[in-house]
Amino acid sequence: MSIFVYLIYLLFFIPIGISFAYFTNSFQAISKVGALIEVVIAFLLMLAPFRTYSYFDVNQVNRVLVISVTMVYLMAVFYASKYHSELSGDTKLSLHYSLMHIFTFTMLFSLLINDFGLMWIGIEATTASSALLLIIERERNQIEAAWRYMLIVSSGLTLAILSIILIYMNYHTLTVTQALNMGHTPSLLLSVAGVTALVGFGTKIGIFPMHTWLPDAHGEAPSEISAMFSGILLPVAAYVLYRFYEATYSVQVTQIYIIFILASLVFVALVMPSQKNIKRMFAYSTMENMALITLGLITGGLALVGALLIILTHAFAKSSAFFSSGNILKLYGTKDMTKIDGLRDRMPLTSGTLIGSSLMVTGAPPFTIFVGELLIIYQLFVTGNIADVVIMVICLFIISLSVMYKVSSMVFNGNDSVKHRLKLDLTQGIVTVTSLLFAFSIIFVYLGGYL
């Protein structure tokens, strides 16, 4: 058996094993060490050739996501230790850590398993584990958001079962690589499978109009969970949808996917200027990023490279944005951006990372999301989708302008009245800055390799 098979099993077993640290008094230390080992294993898997390993598949897309998942997981574990410092010693915090480990396992399982049915089970398991992470503070709004999240996403994923059945009827197998290697002739059966997969997994991704749970869940979740939701959970669901799309591809299915993606961008462009809640603003920004990632994946060619760049940059930059939002919430006690000002002088480190992460997630040049967007636009242009490019560019401009205006107002307004600076907790500051640094260091390695 290949050493890479053992590494994959180890990647699965570590988060499951350290979840039992719930029963010890050293659950935080065990969690940090375990998360660090996960990152090391993820980088070792980068050496694995693209092929199947036992029940698992390693390809150019999912191994990028494995890096993203483990890195954001590591940073979330460290951030949570200080963000929830008032819960230290409480069983709620140890349970929170255990659920984070299980949540991470479900995402990694969904990425690497080589079976359409088991992929669906993995994504459904992410819903159950992540919903519980929403309610650690047991506030009424969190419980309501968790309930809405479970109800809407589970309903959508139930529809995705039909796609699995139709794929099996066509290929007589649910093994992903086996089905894709067969090739297929577009048919009504597969078209229905592709559309039901879009609606089912699109609900999890936050594609309009199946997105309604997303701003509520991201807005009410603890900041490190918002980072995991936006940075890694939704891209994992996008990857699963991409594999279903590969098995059901046709010109008509592609056109339907693009219509839903463009509708998502138009919707975000319409609602973004009116946002007042900082975490809901970044949640809607995630809808934009996910629409671009999905568009890049289904377009292929250089657009696929663009999608990979956006996946990596978004994971770290959006995590940094939510970590920064958590720091702000700790000081100001509010998510209302109209009540937040003077950040430059009150929280100089956090204000810097907030601006940096906002520039990155909105695709400002020269950051790599901008490069990814250019590659997607170029691929659409050369394939003759000029109208799609125009709609996309207009929406991206409105969204970027709205986010940067609101962030700039919080950072630069009201500094004259600030009498002293707040000393940011060291761990929170390090995690927030580190997430941005990884968005620079890893991205360019992939940029060279994939181009």
C-alpha cells in the first residue's frame, strides 16, 4: 500500500482522535498540536501524484483545498483559544473544540473520497457538525440562525440525492474517477442530474436564490467559525458540485450554471451598498467569491487556474477579515459599522489587516484574486461570452467599491477623538496577520506551478 494512503488515513484519524480531548483538561494544547500535524500532512500530500489511492482521489483541485482546510483549521484553533477566553475551563469550550475537529474531518473526507454518494454524506455531515458550532454562546439569534441553516441546507441536499441516483442510472457506478473516465454523451437524464446537483449543492455554496441561510449563519457564528464557513466549507461544497458537473456536463447545463452564477453576482451587487453589519457584509462578499470560484471551475482552461488562485487567496484573506471582525466586536461590542470608527488609532494592527484582507477579497490589484478574476474573464472572452464578462465586471466593481468604502469609514473616520490605543491580544494579532502572510507565500508557489 502506498505511503500516501497512510497519510490520507492519518489526515482523517487525527481530528477524530483529538476530538476525544474533550475528556481531558489539556484539550486546547492537544488541539493545537493536532491541527499543526494536519498541516504538515497536507503539505506532504503535495508530493502525491494525481491518481486514485485506495478509496481516495488526489487531483489538482482537491489537494489545493486540503491545504486551505488544514491551514484555516490551524489558525481557527489558535484564534479560538483567546476569542473564547472567558469560557476557559468550561465544558462548552472543550465541546466547541471537539466539534471543530469533527467539522474539519467531514470537510477533508468530502474532498478526498472517490464516490459521489459518500461525497454527499460528507457534505451532509459538515452541516450537522457546523450547525452545532454556531450556538456555543447560546444566544437566541445564533440558535435561530443554526435552525434556519440546518433546515434550508438539508432540504437542498435532499434534492441532490436525485442527482446521485441519475448518475448511477447512467454510469452504473458511483466511483467518481471511473465515471469520469468513461466519458458521456449529453442526455436529458444527465441534464436533470446536473441541474439538481446545482440546486442541491448550490444551497450549501450560497448560490442565489438558495443563499438565504448564509448571511444569517455567518453573521451570528463566532468569528473563527465564520472564518471556517467562508474560507473553507463553501469552497469544499463548490468542489463537490464541480465533480458532479464534470459527470453531467452539456452545453445546456453549463448555460444554466452560468445564469445562476451571474444572478448571484447581480444580487450581491444590489444588496452590498445597504449593509450595516460587518460580518453580514463579508458573508455577502463570500457569495461573490463563491460565484467566481464556481464559474472558474466549470469554465476550465485558464479560468480553472483562476479559480484555484481565488480558492487559496479567499481562504486566508476571508479568514483574516473575520478574525479582524472578531477583534473589533470584542472592543466595540457591536457589528453595526455605523457605530464603529477610529479603528486606525484604537486598533492599528487590526485596522491594517482589515484593510489588507478587504482589498484581497474584493479583487483589488495586484492581489491574486485580481489575477484569478482576470484569468476567468480572459477565458470567458476567448470563448465568446462577452455579455457575461460585462455583467461580471460591473457587479465586481460595485461590490468592491461598497466594501472598501465601508471599511475605510471604520478605519479612518473619528480618529481625532481617540485618546489612547488598545493593545491587541498577541495571539489574535498573530493569527490575523499570519492568515494574510500565507495568502502571499503559498499563492505564488501555485501560480508558478499551475501556469
